[in-house]
Amino acid sequence: MTTQVGTTARTGERCPVSGVWKVLGTPSTTAPIAKGNVMPPYGDQAVTWQLIRLA
């Protein structure tokens, strides 16, 4: 299975692919996250991250 831009992952899940990820919603942020790392919370909240650029 190929992971594509637009893929989403929730806080606490393992990152499926290295790249730049963006928090869906407001406020938002972007972060580089490496494959296998745990997706972090943002603003002390569990969030959904969306892949915007492959590394």
C-alpha cells in the first residue's frame, strides 16, 4: 500500500510515512514527523494530522 498526500493519522497512532504533517482544524500547525514516530497532540489535545508533503 502506498501512502499518499492527504493521508490522515490521529494523535497516538504511529506515523505511516515520513513527511510534513498539518493539523486539521483551527488553530493549525505543521510539523515534520518521521515514519514510526507517535503522532503528537497539539495544544494539549488529541488531533487529526494530514500529510501535506512527503519527505
